[in-house]
Amino acid sequence: MGRIVDRPVTVAVLAQALGANVVGDGATLIHSVSSLERAEANDLAFFADPKQRARAAQSRAAVLIVREADTDINAATKIVHPAPHAAFAKALDVLFPAPAVTAGISPQAHVDATAIIAPTARIEPFATVGAGARIGAGTVVHSHASVGAESVLGEHCTLHSGAHVYHRVMIGDRAIIHSGAIIGADGFGFQPSPAGWQKVAQVGGVVIGNDVEIGANTSIDRGAIDDTVIGNGVKIDNLVQIAHNCRIGDHTAIAGCAGLAGSTVVGSRCMIGGAAMIVGHLSICDDVIISGGTLVTTTIDQPGRYTGVFPYTDHRTWTKIAAGIRRSGK
Amino acid sequence: MGRIVDRPVTVAVLAQALGANVVGDGATLIHSVSSLERAEANDLAFFADPKQRARAAQSRAAVLIVREADTDINAATKIVHPAPHAAFAKALDVLFPAPAVTAGISPQAHVDATAIIAPTARIEPFATVGAGARIGAGTVVHSHASVGAESVLGEHCTLHSGAHVYHRVMIGDRAIIHSGAIIGADGFGFQPSPAGWQKVAQVGGVVIGNDVEIGANTSIDRGAIDDTVIGNGVKIDNLVQIAHNCRIGDHTAIAGCAGLAGSTVVGSRCMIGGAAMIVGHLSICDDVIISGGTLVTTTIDQPGRYTGVFPYTDHRTWTKIAAGIRRSGK
Amino acid sequence: MGRIVDRPVTVAVLAQALGANVVGDGATLIHSVSSLERAEANDLAFFADPKQRARAAQSRAAVLIVREADTDINAATKIVHPAPHAAFAKALDVLFPAPAVTAGISPQAHVDATAIIAPTARIEPFATVGAGARIGAGTVVHSHASVGAESVLGEHCTLHSGAHVYHRVMIGDRAIIHSGAIIGADGFGFQPSPAGWQKVAQVGGVVIGNDVEIGANTSIDRGAIDDTVIGNGVKIDNLVQIAHNCRIGDHTAIAGCAGLAGSTVVGSRCMIGGAAMIVGHLSICDDVIISGGTLVTTTIDQPGRYTGVFPYTDHRTWTKIAAGIRRSGK
């Protein structure tokens, strides 16, 4: 059985919420949701990819969200929608509504007397909010999270447990910042000297737009002099490194383990694949896709997809290939 | 001098615990342990690799664990065992017994009234345990760690300081979860829309088997609909990314900085090298070795070792090689 | 406008602190600092790279730090110094002095009765210090940071929020350890057995020299038997993995997302680029530069720069190149 919903909903009610039609019994109660592959009786699932038609026909799901062209599929009840995946995503919001935020500052939290906390915000035990910081309406600061001095969290943000926001970091509305994310640590700025590396004070801040999500254990450094800037609607996965002075355009998505070196400028609507790396002081224009694992070493000024990945093979074949590559340098 | 043991033990007592024989004085007290290379008088060390025989002969260790074939080596006292490395590992458990867990819930912890904490568990200061969570016998939740609502930690687990377990994460017995590890954050799931990326609720959970170790700052995301699943005996190093819906088979080991994209299925007894990356929606069969730094882009259905790494050279040679590679695409 | 200084300073006072000359009005007050690119009236900026001369001539900065050769540049007031970048870095220290540390142990901290805290140290709310640990003069342990039993932090260190130091870790003076950094977690040490991987106790420690900076979410594992050792003046960026038993020489710098596998020895004054990886049990001599994204698979005993990066191209070209590479293994 899939994930049980908080409160069962009829197919008819759900279809209405999705602006979709029903083929079958609208009175059917949806008790749980599942992937097509693992669905069992009582489950809601969806099916959009024509390649999965055979699998869908065998699915034991009680209710399927399908395209018009697939209403003949073998399922007790169908919800018909032109974009089943998107409809399913919306259905999840209906079936698993976000729990209401219980406002208030825990007596076990540590909030500086000069911080301004909206009355509808929630500050959990062992959270800290520094001097002059501001926390917006409906925002939740979970346990073990910290908000540094003079930093701002907008409205309806979630700062998960153990996320740390340094001082003077501005974050817009509806941010979701996962556990272990670190926003505003010092950039990696040093000057060589006869006595070794001398630290260069990192006096810039971080400015993050609205509707940004930042994954677990991702780090976004503060600017050296100017700010590090993350645009609206940017989505950043886990374990991503954004170095000082980077500027990322609106609606760009960055997958896990990727890294942007210092002062990299990335345009809007880009997609940076997992473990891709961008060398510092480069510009990437709008609408660029960087394949996972690619190291970008020069500025990109044309939209498109860019790749640089060593094709993997069985190990023995690789040793031959690698020997040939080494020879080619002689 | 090496690491001093908590309480000195005689060679005879240790050998008995290891099921090993003694050559030399069984009454010798072992005061400390060391690597072969750095051993000094009073140290216990081991020697298994025949290539290290010369080094072993020069070692100043008081006691050496050696194979039968090496009992002639120059050391005051030898403990003879067919697998010196494994015997040394066991000796460490004898010489450095895990400290007894002092049970109890710190008055400085925050435990929800509906959580169930085994009487022999220990909850340290500034740890949090959410509503309906369950903590098993002998399990330690260190300071600054959090366990979300309805999550379960089995028996004799260790959740180190600053590890965060989200809601509805099931963890088996004897798990060791290091500081900064994040289990159950939202997967990176978004739908494109005219207004930008729309978040897809991540309603699955995480299910982790018995005897799993998870390294520092590793993140394991919860499933989108179904669960993310980690098998029994899986060992995961530091800074590893496991995306939503991954399923990892029993006894697979994953080295540091590796990453698995969403819905990757990895078999049992695989070894994923450091910084290796596996693209999403692939299957890796049992008994596969992925070399460090390799990006796997297709399903693997044959056991064996797979590699895709650019051979490094001095930088000047590389520029010639790279130019040749670029030309090969024209 | 750039970053506003805490207290305005005249050009004459600043120039004296820098040992520099003034061309223009020494009575000009510096109100803020900025990059050359974004500078506006009232800002201090600097200009060192001859390629930026055109940009500098257009800058609206009130005060520029320039080389002797550039005193003719179009700016109201110039501070003349042979090394403008270094002078600017020093100017930041003058203009943004580190706030004085208010000493004391927060009543909301948890400090073991046997820990020794210098009277001038500061322990913030929700920080923990374990049994027998020692915290030096002027050192700050921020909220949610932990210092394990018998660990030592030297003088004038900063342990940022959510950094975790395990037991028996020795850290020198003036360390800066950013949020989410984990020092002393167990190394990834297991022995194969018929029942699966058997954990090898990690009984070594970590020894860190003076003047070390460690970035956000970086992990440095404790040694298996001997210690993991980080030299003086080493600078480590974010999300870096240092495995057990590594030894890193003085003044080496390691950029973000890099990784060192177990028992790697790195010399002094090396520079390890971002996302570079070094396979275990290798030695890298002094004065080596590893390019970003390079995987080092053999010992390096000659100073110089080493590289192994697949040159990226547009995706279509890459498919041709990759096919050719695969063919070369047949």
C-alpha cells in the first residue's frame, strides 16, 4: 500500500479541485497514493508516459490520473487530465495539506531582544535569532536553526533543523531551506604573503529572492565586497557549493553535488546537472543546460546544452582507452 | 607513542580473545596501539602485507600481530593469526571497549510527550524528538541531533551531534549516523510551469535497514511517493548524496563525495568509489564496482568493475591531449 | 552603494595605516567599500589589473587604491600602494574591525564540569563542551556548536554555529571553523567478513595546526590508529572531504568540493583545485597545483601543475567525441 492520506477524499472532490473529469465512480474514496509501479488497491496513481501503458494496464491502483487518450485503460476509476503528472502533483497538495503553523516563540529558543518576529511566525526549541534580525509572517524556524544578526527571512519561509544563516543575509518569501544548509559563510578569499595566506575579510552579504528552495548541506557563501545573489524561483539541490559573489538568474535549477566557483554569473532558466562544476569568473547566459559531471572552463554565451564527460566502460577497456589518451599527448 | 588504551591488557588475554597463539612473553602488557610505521616501544601493531616485511623488521612495536609465515620477524612478542588485519580490528574492540551508555533523557533535551523512548536509551542536551517518534533500547541521540515526528530509531543506534532525521524515517538497529548527516529532506522534485518551477510534494519516507553507517554531512532524501530504501549492512561515507527514491541493496559500500541521482537502483555488495556519480533512473546489478570519479550514464546488468576517468598528466601535456580531443569532434 | 563601514575613516588615516601615499584630498571620508564594477560615490574601491584600467577610469568610486603607475586615473582621490589588492584587504580590516568578544559562558550552554574554559572565551547558547575539553583565550564557540570530550581549541579560535568537533581533536590557535564543518567523525574503515562489512574502530584523533580555516560543511575524519594531521596555515574551502589518516602540509589550500581519500599525504604550499580528488595512500610533494576537477591516481613527486579534465563542448559535438573515445578501446 502506498502513502496513506491524512483524510480520505472522493474522486469527485479531487477531480473538481484539479479541474478534471471522472470516468468511473466519483464516489470512490482515495485512501492512499503510490507510484504506478507499486500501486495496490485503494491507491491513487498517475500515468502519463505512453511507454508505461502496458504497466498501467497491469496496475492495481484503484484510481488513475490519465490523459484523454488513455481513458480506455484498465482501471476502476480514471481522472482525466491533459497533464497527469502536474495534476498528480496538485493532487498531493490536496491530499496532504501542509499542517497549520502553530505560531509562537518557544521558551527554549534564544531570540535576541532586538529581533523582530512576526506574530504568526514560529520559533522552535533551540533555535536562535540574532540581534536586529527579522522573521516574516508564517515563517517557521525549526529546532537547531540559527538566523544571524541583521538577517531577514521573508514570509512563509521554512528554515529546517540545523540550517544556519549567518549575519546580514536577506531571504525573500516562501523560501524552503533544508537541514544543514549554510547561508553566508565566509568566501574562500586569501592573499598570498611571505607568512602564508592572509585572510581577506568577507564583508558582502547574500541576497536571495522569492520562492527559492535550498537543499540539505548546501553552502552559499557571502560576497567578498558585493553580495552573492540568488534570483527568484531558483531551486538548488543538496550538497551544492555556491562560492562568493556568484549571481544566479531567476528560475535556474542546480542539481546535487554541483559547484560554482567564485564570481560565476549564471543566467535565468539554466539547468546545471548533478556534480557539474563551473570555474570562477565566468558567465553562463540564459537557457543553458550543463550536463551532469561536466566541468565548464569558459564563458558560455549561446543557449544550448553543453557536456564534457568521460564515457565510462568496463575497467579493462578503460585502461586501453586511457593509455591511448596518454599517448596522444606525446 | 601510539594511542593509549583505556586499560592495559596482557598479550595472553588479548590472544585468547582473538583465538590466536603467542610467540614470546604472554605476560607483556599492551599499553598502546599504533600503525606499523609509527610504532614505538609499548605499542601493539600489526603486519599482514608481505611487502611491508622490511618495515616490520625495523618496527619498534613491543607486540606485533603477524601471520604464521612471519613469526620469525624481529619483535619481542608476536600474536599469530591467519588474518592480522581483521585480528587487529578485533583487538581494537577489546582494547577500546565502547563506553557504557548512561541512560536517560537530559532535562535540557526537548522530547515530545507522545514520543516513546526506551528506558535504556539516552537523549542528550539540546536533542529533540518529535511527536510519535520511537527511540529503541540502548540508542544514543547526541546533542543537537533531531528525530522528526513518527520516525523510528531501532536499538543500539548512535545519532551523532547535529545529525537530523526528518519525519517518518524508519531506521533499523545498530545504525551509526554521523554529525551533519541529513536523512529525509525533500527530494528535488519540481514541475515546470509558466510561472516557474512548481514544487511537487515529497510524501514518501526513508527506510533504512540494520547495521547501516552513514557518514558526516551525507544526505539521503525522502521518496517522492514511495520510500527511499537503504538495505542492511550498507556503509555510506561522508558527503554522499542519495536522491529521492533510490534503492540500495544489502552490504553495498559508497565512498565519500559520491552521488546517486533520483530513482537509482543499486544492487547488493556493490562498491561505489569516491566521487563516483550515477545518473538517475538507472539500475546497477549486484556485485558491481564503480571506480572513483566515474559518471555512470547507463544501466549496468553485468557484475564487474566499470571506469570512466580522464587520465591526469602534467598540465602542458594535458593541453595537447585536450586539443586533440576537441579536434576529434570536428 | 557598497557595504557601509562601521565608522567612517578619512583617506589620510587609512593611507597611514596602509603605509601608502595620498593623491587628492586626504580629508575625504570613506563611508563604504565596493568592487570597482559596482562602485558609486562615497565608495572606496581598488584597481590593480592593467586590463581594468578602462573600467577604473569610468568608476564612480570616491577613492581608489591604485599602483604608482595609475595615479593619473580619473578619480577624486587616490591611495597609492604597490599592491592595491593586498592594501584593500588590509583596508577592510581597518574599516570593519572584528567586534570585541564578550566573554562568558551562556547559562543556556551545556559545559561539562571538568572542561576548562579560558576566562576570556565565549560559549554561546546551545553550545556544548564535553568532559576534559579545553577552550583557549578569546575563543568563541557559537550556538549549536559542540566540542567533544578531551578536545582542545586554542586561542582566538571561532567555531561557528553548528560546527561539530568530536572527542580528542586538537586544534591550534586562530582557527576559523565554519558552520556545518565536522571534525573527527569516524573514518570509513571496514573489514569484509562473511556477515558483511565489520566496522574497524577508529581510535586515532585529529591534530590541526595554527591559523587554519575550514569551510562550511567540510568533513575531516579522525585517524584509524594514528592521527589525521592538518598543518599550519592550511586553508580548506566548503564541502571538502578529508578522509582518515591524511596528512596535509603547511600553507596548502584546498578549494571547494575537493576530496582526499584515506592516508593521502599532501605536501606544503600545494593548491588543490575545486572538485579535485586524490585517491588514497598517495603522496603529493610540496608545491603541487592540482587543477579543478582532476582525479589524481598516482603519487606526484615533482612540483608543478597537473590536470585531467574532459574538455567540454556543445552536447552534439561531445556525442561524436565520446563515440570516438569508446571506439578507441576496441
